[in-house]
Amino acid sequence: MNKMRNAVIVTREIGDYTVTTSVDQSPAEVFAAINNVRGWWNEDVEGITDRLGAQFTYDDGYLRCRFRITEFVPERRVVWHVEQSDTPWVKDKQ
């Protein structure tokens, strides 16, 4: 069995759906990677992505989303509230 020395394990349950993610990184490394939004969503991001109360948008010409950071606890938790999302493949926009 391979033991991960710095394992960060996140489990999210939504109804009957459960997702578990584990990585061999420290909490600080994981938190920094999650909040490096431009690093994984590229330059189509505008705004501040790493501060409580900040707002940012992602717009690649096809998908446009606006988020507000409603919780920000370094190395522990970040919550993005989706304030607006134009997703062409979703029929019910509410």
C-alpha cells in the first residue's frame, strides 16, 4: 500500500453522488493550486481570484461565468458562489 505523506483528501456529497479526491500535496500547496485560477482556466479570467469578497469572471467566448468568493480560509476552505452563468447547453437557465 502506498502511503501519501502529505495527503489532502476532499469528499463532497451531493444527494446520492459522492466525489473523493486525494493528492500527495500539503494543504498549503493544494490551496495555492486551487486559487491559481488562471493557471488552470488560462487567461480568460478577469478579476481577483484569491481574496474573500472578490469577484471574477471566466469568458472564453462560448462559456461565461461570474463568481464571488464567499468563504476564504487559507489552507482550509474556499467557496465560490456562481452569480451568473451563461451555459449554452443548459435549457433551464434558473
